[in-house]
Amino acid sequence: MKQWLKITLWTLGSIVGTGILGFGGCVGCVQAIINSNSCNRFNIDNIETRIPVGIPTIHSDPDCFSCILDKAANTKTNYFRIRTDVVEMDGYVKRNFFMPIDETELDLSVFSKLAKIPEITPENAQNLYYSLGIGKRQRTDWLAILDKNSGDLWVHMIYKD
């Protein structure tokens, strides 16, 4: 075989092999994030890949976020405080399709294990929004509560797989 043909084949083979390895690595990483049902590794990424709620910039103070994983019930419950000085909250509500709580009956007892729990009162009801996904996704059901003024965000997920 001619030398230039060997070089061309080796070059093309190297490029294709690198592409396949890179693509496989990306797919593996995404699968690791989706299946990482823990509070330590990929917590925010796991939430964002399983439910249609994005977690924007949050406070790094330990009092401003918490996570409880219940392996027996196959659930994960989170609390975050969004940085309202960085995130435009009206836009955040619209982008993530949150709905006003109004007179909606929601089971907030799922957040009872967290140090800070959502409370609906007549004074704060106009600032509270929710996202509910029961039966909407094949692998995860969820309830997310947002206080638009304070930036408090509670997320409860039930893993179905």
C-alpha cells in the first residue's frame, strides 16, 4: 500500500476513534448525572436533568441549601436560596413555568424534614409559586415551591426508577 494511503487511513481512524470516545464519554457523564441520586455529587445537575426546573445562582452559605435523600422511599428533598440580587425572579418564574399558588391544595408535608419549610399564609401567598409533575415524566415525579421575593426554592422529587 502506498505510504500516503496508510497515513490517510491512520489519520481518519484516529479522528473517528477520538470522536467515538469523546461522544461515549459525554453520554456516560450525562448518564452518571441522571442516575446520581445523591446529595453530594451532581445534586443540582440531577435535579435539572430530571425535572423542568433550573437551579440558578444560589447562596453558598450552608444555611441557604440543604438536601435529604430517603433511599427507602426513593425520594430527594432539597432547599435552596436563590440569589435574588443576581437572578431576575419574574423571568425565572416564567422560564420555569411556575404557577401561582392561589387556592391550590398542595401537600407541603413532604418538606417537613428540612430545617426551613414552606408556609402558605394570606400575607405571602401572592409571592409563592409552584411546579407540579405527577405522572408527567416517566422516571420522576416532583413538587417545587418558590418564594419569589425571598428566593427560597424547595424541590421534592420521587424517583420512579
